[in-house]
Amino acid sequence: MHLLDLAHWALAATLKERGTLSAAASALGITQSAATQRLQEAERRLGVSLARKDGRTLILTDAGEIVATAALATLPDLQQAENDAIWQGKRNANQLKLAINHFDPPALALRLIGICHNALEGTTAEITRVAADKLITAMSEGTADLAFYPGPSSHPGLGCRPVATDRLVAVFPKTTTVVADTKVQPDAFAGTPFLTYDLRPAPGWEYDRFFNRGQSFPGKAVKIESTELICRMVAEGAGSSIIPNLCVRLSDYSDRLAIAELDSEPILFDWHLLHGPGVPDDLIGNIADAFQEWLMPTMTFSSKS
């Protein structure tokens, strides 16, 4: 149980800053009599003297210094927390928090914001960066509302809407000897750094289906948790990669990249709009439809619902 109220802490802090009871009272918007009563009440509750008079000035005692110093350090944070809570409460009703992980071409984020704004008048959309392995947790806990997500769609408690079918492609600098739109074998990645957003071997993806369960995996693999940064590094000749076709097509560096198909069965997957339980289904439907229309020139669309 706390002995002092917030008003007592505020008075102690202001006394330390202003030096006189009248100046402290004026700063707090109360009368000097009320300030005196408040100080006396604080001393009564604590059972110690917090200040003593020295002429017209109040001098804080050692106990008063402890209280005042703690108040000066703490009150700004409490005030900021109050302001943040008020602001958050005003915006929550019409806000969508869009999670971006390592699939992060800028055009994707910009389009998501625009589509969300248009799908529901008055909606504010903001981007939050979430690590891929934390995405499901973030969606479940409500720290993210919506994400554009590849792969499996079954996540208990979350909604999921398939949007488009994509494939993995090989990416090289445009200056490479690899001819765009041809098929490449695993040895095409030998001799240069292989840039990947995930070093963990996952069944059904390139490690399993293209690199023969890792038997022909490149000797030097570098983890870069951003497809856009991977595209930039490849464009500048710092390596090669295998990433979703969508991330290459939407990259700011796409005109400096050569895309090649993998010499294996196509590694296909669906992109989904993954959303938390609080996001209305009709809003997700509107966003999914708008997203498909935007992607129409370069993507194949899922017929699943």
C-alpha cells in the first residue's frame, strides 16, 4: 500500500524545483494554504518531516530530498503514460497494425497501407516490424492485426485468407553470365555468397527440393532478414539468392536483377492475409480483393476461400 498520493509526489517535486511554498502552489494551480495542508498531510502519513523553513525559503530535509528526487524522476514517465493511454484509446477503434517481417519490399508496405485506408473509411494503418518467428505470437496477442504471409495457413485462433500463388526464383546480378528466365542448377550458386532470410532447413522449400536436402547447399550462406536488402546486395554483386518472385518483382532494385527459374519442380506456395480475431471478415475480404487486383499483372491467384 502506498502512503502518498500522486498530489503529494507532485508537490515534493515542485518544491525542489521552485524553492518556496508559494511558488510551488502557483505552479500546481492551487492556493498556498492548500499546498501547506498537502505538505502537512504527506508528513503525517510518512511520520517524518519533509521540509523546514529558512527565512522565506523551504529547505527539504534529507527525507524530503529522497521523496522529491524520486518524484522528479518518475512523474514525467507517469504523465507520458497517461497521454499515451488517452491517445491509444482514441485511435484503437479505427486502427490496423500491419506486420512486416523479412518479406519487405517497400511497394508492398505502401500498397497495404493504401488498401487498408481505402477499404474502411477512417481507418489508420501503421507498419510494425515483427520477426518471422514472432509473427504468430504477435497476431495472437494483438500487437499486430494483419500480415501478408507465405506458406501454411492453419493457425489456431487466427483468420487466414489466401490471396495469390507464387513461386521461388533464383536471383543474380543483371551483369551475371546467368541468362534471365533460364533454369539454373545448384552449382550456379557456388563461389559466391548465398544470401538467405532463413538458415533453418524447412521441408518443402529450396533446401529440401532444390538443394537435394542440403547435399548441394552452397558452402557460404549468409543470413539477411530482409528480402529488399537481399535484392540490393545481389544487385550490387554481393551474392545471389532464392526468394519469392513477388519480392523480386516489387523490389526497388528489380531492374538490376536477373531472375532465373530453378531446375526442379516449381516450388509453389500461397500468400495469405493472416489476421487477428478482432479484424472483421468483410474488411479482410475487401483488402484481399483489392490486393489481388493490384497484383494481377504478375501473379497467379488462389481459388481457395
